[in-house]
Amino acid sequence: MLAAGANTPTLRDFGYDPFWLIALKTVGVFALLVVIVLLMIWWERRLIGFMQARPGPNRTGPAGLLQSLMDGIKLAFKEEVIPKMADKPVYWIAPVIIAFPAFMAFAVIPIGPMVSIFGTRTPLQLTDTPVGVLVILACASVGAYGILLAGWSSGSSYPLIGGLRSTAQIISYEIAMGLSIVCVFLWAGTMSTSEIVYAQTERPWFFLLLPVSAILYLIAMVGETNRAPFDLAEAESELVGGFHTEYSSMKFAMFFLAEYVNMVTVSALATTMFFGGWRAPFPFNLFDWANEGWWPMLWWLGKTCLLLSGFIWLRAALPRFRYDQFMAFGWKFMIPVALVWTTFMMFIRTAMYDNGDKMPMWGWIAIGIFTVLVLASVASYVMRAKPEIDNINANPAFPIPPMNLVVPPSGRAGGTSQRGRVSARRGRPALASKESTDG
């Protein structure tokens, strides 16, 4: 067990709250997530509008701040259309399976230190366990069931394909995400989220100690949440809307809500594991008041919102990956790099034990070289010439349409078009086809 000051919560500080305080913190976490989601949708529209030289929402409320709320009210009163071929019990429960774990995962996220609420000292965190990070990963895994069931229960081919795509994507990038945070457990000596935050008080933030882990996690969290450029579960040009094509009204709103709550959760987890959690950044950390009381919640919100803005920037700046490129990047690049990096850090951690728990100089040099190699590999993959020709016609069993969109000439004999033959059968003179006219 890590030793901590009176202001820093550890596992020993949980499990003593009265029932009314647990209920109050539960409602507070739920309200916080809903408010962040509403503001996140508004900020996404405003920021993308700024990047595309257009105003974005600016009619409902001051600066359009109430636009997200009005959209939610509109969805609640929209007509609900249920397909006749849908498996209704599964069709109804699938949005719940997606939305409920998204909220549950946030229960172990530390938002601040020990504070006094109506005279009772309590941590600004709903609960914590010795395997708090695994609780978040487990909740994210359960959400994959809801996506698959939503696509299957709709009774349509396109949602089924979208559900399968999304499930394969989530499973693939969950592996990379899990491997990327193993090194955090090695450095912190625990999987408790509150104690991971405390472990970054005596050492630099883990983003500086474990840069490759942070980079892999930041990439994996975008793929895990089905966000652009990894939003292959939707792929509007191919699958209309993905696994939720046949959903409407409040059920569609629950999918939408779960997506943004998951974005907040993975961003908050990144803040917890790599960016000091609720700890104040430099130069505010030089003052004692910055890490006491309710101020740390402000630092936590700032870091989390900065990561959420990164989601928006990626959506506005990058085109969507092709599905085979996306899956190959996860399995052939991220997972092998995470395995090699984890093995490499085990050797360095062992050397630190023999060096008085201090990083040897060769360790810093090796980490820097490894990080540069990983960044160069990612850049060379993203910026390579003509990525659209990768795997084209590599497998003749899966024909690919012509890239120049030129329709091949008709193989019908006689030079008479289909329109001409239909006209002749109806007793009207057939129109001369283009081939016969040119002849």
C-alpha cells in the first residue's frame, strides 16, 4: 500500500461514506457526465465550424450553448419507427447494454482529493478497487455486446455488417489499449486509479516516463470509441449509419450519449494514468493551495477537455481509414510495438530496483530512441505515398471496383439497348442505341 498524505486518497479511504453521501456522489457523477456531453457536442460543432470557416450553432441560447439540449429534447419527441423484422426484446435492450456500462466505468475515475461535503471528509471519487483500471476495461468490453446485438436485432443487413465491424474494431483496439497501460502498473505498483494518481507525485507524470505507452493509448482510445478517422462502424457511404441505422428517437439518442460518455471516460482515464490526474500542472503545482480543496477538479476538467478537443481536431483534419488499413494498423503495428515496449520496460524497471529505484542514464537514452522510432514509424505509415493502392487487387477472390469510376462497356450483342428492347415489346419503335447511331 502506498503511503499518502492526509489530502491524497488511497484505497484505505473508500468504503466509509454514509448512504446519503454515496447517493449524492452518484447523482453528481451522472449530472457531470451529462453536462460534459452536452457541452462537448456544442464544442465539437463550434470548433469544427471554426476550422471550416463557418459559425456553427449560434441561434439557440447565448452563442448556441443550448443547441445540444434542444437536440436532445427533439430526439425525445421524435416518432419511433421499429422495423417489422426486428427482434423486439433484443432491439429494446441493446441501447441499454451500451449506455449503462458507459456510465458505470466512470465510478472509479478520481476527480479530486479529499474534500469536506456537509462536514464529512470524502474523496472526490465514487469508489475504487485494487483493480480499478480493469473495471473500466471490463465496462468497455460489455459495450461491445450492445453494439453487436443492436446490429443483429434490427433485421437488416447493413446494421449487421456495421455491428460486426464495430465489434471487431473494439476487440482489436482493446488489446492494444490494455497492453499500453501495463507499463503504468509496473511503475505505479498498483491498478488502483487513486493510487496511480498518487504515484505521479513523487515521480514525473507517466507521459514523460512512458511516452510510447501514452502514444499507443491515445491512438487506441480513438479506435475504441469508433471516432474519426476510425469510425468504420458507421462508414456512411457504405453502411448508411452502421449498427444503429434502424434506430430512432430516444434509442438512437442513447447510442449517441454512450459514444460521448465513452469519449469522456477514456479521456479521463488518460488524464489519470499519464497526465497526473487531478494534480495541478506546472507552475501551479509550486503552490500548496493548487492541490487542495476543490481546485484540483478544475485541473482535471482542463486536462480532460483538452484531450476531448483532440478527438474533434482528428475528426476535422483526417480522412477516414479504409477498413483493412485500420485493422492492419492495430494488429500489425500497435500490438507488436506494445509487446516489445512492455518487455523493454520490464528490463529497465528491473535495473531501477538494482539502482535504488532511480532511472539509469542508459534507460533515458533507450526510451528516447525507442520513442523516436515509434513516432517515425507512425509518420511513415500515415504519410506514405498513395495509400489507396495498398492491397488493391491483392486477392482476386474479392474484386474491387475500378478506381477511376469508369463503367465497363456493355457486353450485350446486337447493339440494342435494354430500353430499346422494352419499347419494342410494348409495340413502340425501338430507339436507336448509341452504338448503332455512331455506326
